[in-house]
Amino acid sequence: MNTDLHSWGRYPLAAQQGHACPWIDDLSGHVSQVIRDHGSSLPYGNGRSYGDSCLAASDQVLQMRSLDRFIRADWLNGTIRVEAGITLAEVLAAAIPQGWFLPVTPGTRFATIGGAIANDVHGKNHHLRGTFGRHVLRFGLLRHGESARICSALENPQLFAASIGGLGLTGVINWADLQLMPIQASQIDTQMVRFANLAEFFSLSAELDHLHEYSVAWVDCLAKGSETGRGVFIVGDHARYGSLDVCHGRLLSVPFTPPFSLINRLSLQTFNTLYWHAHPAKSSQQRSAYEPFFYPLDRLQHWNRIYGPRGFQQYQCVIPEAAAEVAMAELLGAIADSGQGSFLAVLKRCGDMTSPGLLSFPLPGTSLALDFPQHADLTHSLFPRLDAIVRAAGGRLYPAKDAHMSGSDFRQAYPAWEQLEALRDPSLMSRFWKRVIL
């Protein structure tokens, strides 16, 4: 039993006891035993959810990471069946040499497949390929006291829709069939150009997004006035020639948690200014390995420790297209006034591809994501100000990253919550769901 599991943000700091099952055939009985012993539980993958959506209300979780095997693979057509605890990195290590890649990947390769489905993750190509759930063909689902089910668009379709983005509440996903994307090389051809403000970001996005597979921007969260929203715009495509190499770069690590956060106004101001000026004013092209393009923070293991013992909260919202430019200016202005934020503040446009999941986060509009060292002012001052802007613009927050959203804001932004609650496995309950629904 692992007694030291947390969310990635380590806020709220609620240690989870993990109950692991080494074999998929034994999982149903294992789940039943944990429920009998503790009343309720929750699937827990690799702990990459930031807030309390991965924390069980009972603090007793079903640790899925040991179920990390390929069950079968059709490399001719790019379809695979894998156990739910396998990570995206492990899938890529097998798929890339065969000429396949994940069609959608979030900003970390250390998430599990089960977690990617449960949070319906999205990536830099949402405008072309939508969310992860669009590429899930079917999966197995274990519900306490019921026989095992297979879920797909045709088999148990209601549970299929509720489980994609369902935060692990509809049952335990034990395996999944995925459709991969063909590639000719594992390298990424990129273009980068810095922009002076939000207006330039939206102009570049309108010009370039539809021409490239991937599109994202880093934004200086402390810039003010006419420079509000300045940043670096990045687009990329899988290279048409090159090698099918898997990245095995040397990883650095933060060896311990410092007694205070290393992220502060001075370090942010210095880094953001240097980073913005280090990028070209005119578009430049280069070739990159896939790892630094998709997963820049994964190179530093345990990077969440730099925020100190109180941890951090990520704020990720999406604003509908009609209100995006005005609302993003207000959000970034409020963040700059507070002097808080993160080195990696991400701004990107989402597309209009509908997810099969009931509670999928993206909508046609613009998403902003950044981290904040945890302290009392976040909850009492800054976040209420940001929430009011998002609420007025008709936007919403991302449950996988959230540790503060009010129940009323969640229920307004995700009206399908009642359908999920009706299909929830009564033996599964998270701290998040208890906070926003119960």
C-alpha cells in the first residue's frame, strides 16, 4: 500500500492511501474489496491532475499505475488495446518506431491512458483533432456490484459519453482501444515569432492556426498596458522526413521541496523579460525533437516542488470566441496587477470539434492556463476576481486543474453534470465532486 499519494499541485494537501492491483484479471475483485473495506474510493493514475479531482473523498484510492501493459497492437492500422495504467510516454515508446503517434497529447507524457480519458485531455491541435476522447474507440468499465461492461459509441453509449471527461466517477476503466495517428518522423518542424500584445496574438492565430497541426503561445503574464498579453507564438507540424527516434533525454530533478516558493515577482519578471526578448521579432523556423515541443516541463522531474510546501494551484479557463479578446485582456490585466503567475503561461485557441464526453472542458474560444504559488490571497482576492470575469464572459474552468471552483459556477458551466451524477457509480466519490455537487 502506498500512503503518500497527492495531486500534482499538492493543494489541497490530502495524502491518499493507494491500493494497487498488479493484474487486470484480478481488478474487479480488488475494487470490490477496497469498497467493502473503506465504503468508497476513486481510480488514481499517475497523480498528474492538479487539484482535488484525483483525490478520493475517503482518501482511499485505487492505484492503477501497475496496470501498464499492451494487450494487443495492430501496427498496420494504428489501433492498440492497452491497460488503463500505462502512460502516454510508454505508449509513444512503442508506437513511434512503428510510425504512429498519439493524435492528442496534453502537456505531460506522464499521464495515464485512463486519466487521459477520465479528464478528456486536449492539446495543441484541438482546432484540428478535438479532445482525446474523439480517438477512443472503446474501453472496459468496472462498476461495483455489476458485471464488467464494454463501452463505445454503440455499446453502452450513455456510459461511454459520461466516462469521457467523467473524472473517474462512472466506474473504473481497466483497458482502452485507441486509434493512433500516422507519422513519417518523430521530429517537429516549428515556427516561432514573438508578438507585442493580445491583438497580435489573435491576428497570428487567425492567420496560422488552420495551416498547422499544432498551435500554442507562451504569454508574459506580468506585461501591462499596451504590452498586455505579449508573448511568443509557436506552430508546428510532424516532419515529413527524418527518423522515428524515441526521446530518451537525460532528466533533471528537483531533489527536495524548498521551505518557500521559488516563484515570486522578481524571478517571474526577470525570466519573462529575458524569454520574450530571446525570441525573434520575425518568424524563424527550426526542427525540434517531439519531447521539448510537447513536454517542456517533463524534463525536470518533480518540478512541482519548486512551489514550496504549500504547493500551487493552476488556473485554466476557456472563454467563448465572441468574448475572448476582451475577457483575456481583463484576465491578464488582473493577473499582472497581482504580480503573480508562472513561467509557463499558455494561451491557445480551441476549435469547434465536439467531444463525445458530457463534461469536456474545451469550447470554441480561447484558453489561458498558468500556475500560482498557493497562499490565502488566491482564494480570497485574485481567484474571485478572475472567476467573475470568466463567469460574465460565459466561460468555464477545467475540473482537472481546479481546486477552488464554486459549486454554482461548476453547475452553470457544465449543465450535463446531472446526467453524470445519474450515471455515477455510487461507490466512487472524489473530493472535487463532493465539493461542487454534494
